[in-house]
Amino acid sequence: SVKREVVGGKPFGGLEKFVHWGSVMAGGFGIFLSIMFYALVWPNPNFHETVIKPLERQGIPLKYYFHVIHSPSIVLVFIEACVKQPELVRSTVEPALSYFKYFAVFGAWYVFVLRWNFHTTNGYPYPFMNEFTAWWHHWVFYTFCFGWIWSLACVYRLFLLGIKGKSGPSKGGYNLRSKDKK
């Protein structure tokens, strides 16, 4: 079986479950990443002046790289959902509140990274954030972003749970479970 060939027959059920459980979070982040980059970051002229143009003068095709990084994520989220075995995904997706804890911890870490970046460089990685004039502007923005990511993850979770699968062994998708282990 694939499981024995790939992982030497050792049980990696916990890792497999975590990967599929994490699909919900990855989906929320992937959808959010594409939407927010093209809604807030890309149209910002300050971003082009302070980030893209200086590096393109050095020969780094940053415009191309940013599209390669931010465009496919929303598409890959749905491709991933289509290639997975629906029965396996449904068995590992958990209630929406279990993902909220992850987003709260990740959000606190990400806010720390943004604040540390500002402290060490006197600027934010996203130039539009430099326009925030009060501390509460940042917190409203962070709360909005992580709330929206969690909401997108919840919608994606419903999408994953709604995917219809064939009964019996699936011909497509990836699955590390062996056929003899049911």
C-alpha cells in the first residue's frame, strides 16, 4: 500500500488528521491572502514606490513575484478540495470553534511580529498601515482581518463538508491510509 511505501508502515494517523484539519485554516488564509493583497496592498501607490520600484531597479522582478505568490492561493485552495478524498476530509474536519482557538493564537503571534517589525524598522511591511494614526486603528484592522479569515475558513469548512464523495475506495486524491485498515 501507499502508506507502507511512503511511511514504512508506521501509523501517522495524527499527522494525517492534522493535515486535513489544517485544510480549513489554510483555505481561510489562502482566500484571504488573494483578496486582501489585490484589494489593499496592490492598488496602494506607496507600496509600489517604497517596495516594488526600489527592488526592481536592482533587477528583481517583484511585480511578477508578487502575482505568483498571491494569485494562485485562492485557486489552490479549491483545487486541494477537489483532489482530496471527501470521506477522509469529512472525518477530520472539526467544529468551527476548534479553529477559532488557532486563529486567536496565530493572530496574537502575527500582531507581535508586525509590532516587532515596526519597532526595529520604524515602518510596517504593508505601507498602508503607516497611515493609521491611532493605536486603536491597528486593533480594529487586526480584529477585522482575523475575524474575516476565520469567517472565510468557516465558509470553506462548510464547502469541504458539502463535497459529495463516491462510496467505496476513491480512485483519485491522496490518502496515506492503507486499504486493509478500515
